Amino acid sequence: MEITRRTLFEASAAAGVGVFLAPAITSTAAAAVLPGVTPFTEQLPTLAQLGVIDATGGGSATIEMVNATHQFHSAMTATPTFAYRGGTVSQNYLGSVIVAKQGVPFDLTMVNSLGAHPLASAIDYELAGAVAADATGPRASVHLHGGNTSPGNDGDPTDTFAAGASKTYRYENSQEASGLWYHDHALGITRLNVYAGLAGGYLVRNGDDPGDGTTGLPPAPFEEPLIIQDRMFNGDGTFLYPPNENPGTASRPWAPEFFGDVATVNGKAWPNLDVARGKYRFRVYNGSNARFYNLKLKSAGQANTFFQIGSDGGLLNAPVPLRTLLLGPGERADIVIDFAGLTPGAKVVLTNDARVPFPGGARAVRRGGSPLPQIMQFSVTSAPGWTEPLPATLRAVPITPLAAAARPVAAVRTMTMVENLNTLGSPLMALLNNRTFEAPGAATTVGTNALEQWDLVNTTVDAHPIHLHFTQFQVLNRQKFDSAGYLAANYGPQPLAPDGGSFPPPAVAAFLRGVPQVPPANERGWKDAVIAMPGEVTRIVVPFGANAGGSVTAFQTSFTGPYVWHCHILEHEDNDMMARYVIA
């Protein structure tokens, strides 16, 4: 019998196994880490070195998207990159961190001065949106990920502007203090534009989190962003995006996922940060294309406890002690690490043991795995640090459940994740509701200020980080289901035909197994991206306006118009795991 991703899933489901091995069909091919690229010899670029744009007083600023060269490691030659250039530093990779304030609007003009694409050979012109000009002067669209933005300022993937043009985005900042980020979102080339460097941090401040230490949270210089990305390089230092080697699709540049062999943080390979003996606040971003991270702190071989104080959309009610932190692409976590009890000279390594593809990929390289076990290092100095106690309560007004008996949801929608394979078992694309992006009649219309429950039904073998534009939602619970049975009943056997099956998808109730599991404590805050595990229904409660169902939300402004929701694995998003929803 031919072994495909589908048959592996069915065999595992029949055996009652929730985690299983999938074939090695991702983009991880053959490159060795360059000689001399040693871990922990590069210093982490700090917030001051990344650069800052202070938008707390409102006003306006301009960022220019440029071609540049950037040295990821002293043993490497400089790499051709893209950068968002503006602020206190002239960037050669990534962008300055924008610091805004709740309720204070800010206008950001983005100028597209991009030339030859560093990853032009990986452009797949069969993907929707990709055009020949993207190789020499790519389109751009800037999305404020997690932002409470109007449709015209959201960075929709179809709202692109060409090289030589510009666009001004208005950010009302009508939301709670949070760690957002801005990145490219151009349809068909998002994965390549972000890979080349078009991403940056965006912090919103308010009275709960003024950033000055008055609430007890570590301020600068003890607050730092950690933008984690995996990358791969050719011998000459240029970016490597391995070619697609899957049976039946090897003629196309698109591959189902990209997994690099070099961990970069803030643009440096396996960096070190010298830390004082005290608490540090790290704004952690999973900026990778497809890699999940299961992060741990290890010193002298032992795991260390740290605290998560915030999720995608803002502060949690109280600090949550953790020993591991799972982040899918696009997710963020606000964490505090205390180095006060360590002796000068101690080393703490940020490690990762997430499999790729997550969660069922191989661990070992010899079995087709692409592990990235070390991310960066912290070296403890003798300098005194921030030693104020971590506040027991983080918010003046605690987060309460959106849905309650007095506030029932207006609708419960079934939203499916499916993968379309060829007859050889190779992925052709991944889809939401088995509909291609903007297929006629495939948009979901929701009412303004409606409160809805979305049941995210993952029929595929991989976890998917599902991101909704405009809103911040809450995770309700997760529950296992009979994926093979649901697939057969609604879509029939593989290979699935795109745009086939029922729409909207039928309810999953008849295929549920076990009981719902509530989310862990660190997932009980505001979220704009959630990990939907294979063989599970992930239920989220979504407000489509600032006063949805009379509930208290993380944002203060309602808008109407078109938005998108999608998988934040960038290779999936580009082909074609994205759908339209319209607030009416």
C-alpha cells in the first residue's frame, strides 16, 4: 500500500494515536551550517541597537523598505536582505520597534524602494498574486499583526503597492497594552518577503504597562524583544530556500514548509546576551515561516522556571509559572526571567525540542528531521539588575470570559483545515473549508459587534497556527474527533478536489471523542493566533466588534468591511490557506 500523509493519519486515528510520524516532504534540503558559524559568539542586538520609533505622542513617521546586506555571524559574508529602514537606527535587516500608546493615533508611511528580490528563484508564479515584477521590484503590503485596524489600514494581502509607490497606514491604537508586530503580507510572496527581512516589533503601552517600571515590570534596559527565526544559507552567505523535492510537484518552487538549520534572534545567529543579576522582560516573537518552538531554559543541565505575563493581545491576569513555552508561527509571549539567583559567569541556554513538522515530525536528522535544539544563550554578569518583586496582579481590570449564560454567542461556526494531495501523496495546497482564497461564495459574513464561537476542525496531520485579522479572541477549549470519519463524510477520499464538499462545512458533533479540555493558564488571555492541533477541534470565542454581545473586549473600535483569517505557516498562507470574512 502506498504510504501518504492521509493513510498515515487514518492508521494513527484507527489506532487511537494522537501523535504520529509524517513523511519528510518539507523544505529542509541539504545545506550544512557554514564553517566557523559557532553558537553564542555573536552578541544579541538589543532594543537600542534594533532601533525605536517613538509613537507614544502620536504624529507620523516614515519607514522605507530597502535592499541591504546584513551579517548574521562574523564568520559569514554579508547576506543580501530586505529591511524596514526608519527610526533611531539605519536597519539592514528587520525593522525598528515601534512604541505606541493606547488611544493615541499614529500615521505610518511605508515607502516601497525594493529592488531585486534576494529569494527571486523561490517565487512560484503558479501561486495567486505572484507576478513577474516581484523578482525585480516586489509588491508590498504591511500588516499590523494583532492590530485593531480598519480594513483599509489592515495590510490585506490584496492591498499591495508596487516598487516606487508608498502607502500611509493609520493606526488608532485603540487596544490594550500588547506586543504586536508588523510584517509583509503581499499575496503569493509573503513567505519570501518576511524571510528576506520584512518584519518588526510594535509595542502598545497603557496604564497597566507604561514601560517605566512603576508597575513592577522590568523597564528598559531590562526589557528586550526576541524575534526568533530559523534561516538557511548558501556557502557565499546568500539565503537558501531549498527547492521543492516532493514527488509530482518538484517542478514548482513552492514547498509545504520551510525549516532552516540556523537559529537567529534579532538577526544574529545563535546569539549571546550578557545579563545583570535580576529580572528581564522578554517580548518573544515566533517570526519563523513554519517552525514551532517548544522553549525551555537550561543551566547546568537543569530546566529553569520562568513566568509568562502576557499573550498575543495583552497582559494576563496574573503571572503564570512555566518550564516550557510552545509558540507557533505568528504567536507572541511576554515572559519574565529572573537571573538574580545565579552566580556571575553562569550560562543559561534557551533550548527547543519541537519536532518539525509539528507535532509528528521526526526528531533525528537521520530520520528526516530538522531539529534546532539551541536558540540563544544568556551569560550572567556581576552587575546588579532589576530586583523588584513581580506583581501578583497584572491588570487593573481582569479578563473575564467573553461567552457566558447572560451573553450567549450569536452563532457557532464549523471551520475546517484540509490538505489537498496529489496521487503520490505530496501536498498541492492547504485550504480553509476546502475553498481556495476568495473562491466565489466562500466568504463568511459576520455581524458587527457579534460574538461568535468558531470551531476550528483540523483534519490534517500538522498543527496550524490560525490567525484572525482585526480581533482578539479567547480560547474556549479543545476536543479530539474522528478526523478520518469526518473527512470521508464531508469530502470523500484523497485526492480532494479544491472547492469541493459542503460549504459551510457541516458540524463535527457526531465525530467528537472524549471531553473538551480547557486551555492552560497561559492561553487564557487575549489571542489573535491559536494552535489548532491535528485531530482536534479548537474552539474560540470571537468578538467582531468592541461591544460584542455586551462583553468587555481587548479593543475599543468597531469597523465594518472585509478581513482575512489564515494559517500563519507562511508557506500555507501563500498557497492557499487563507479565507475572507466580512463584518457587515
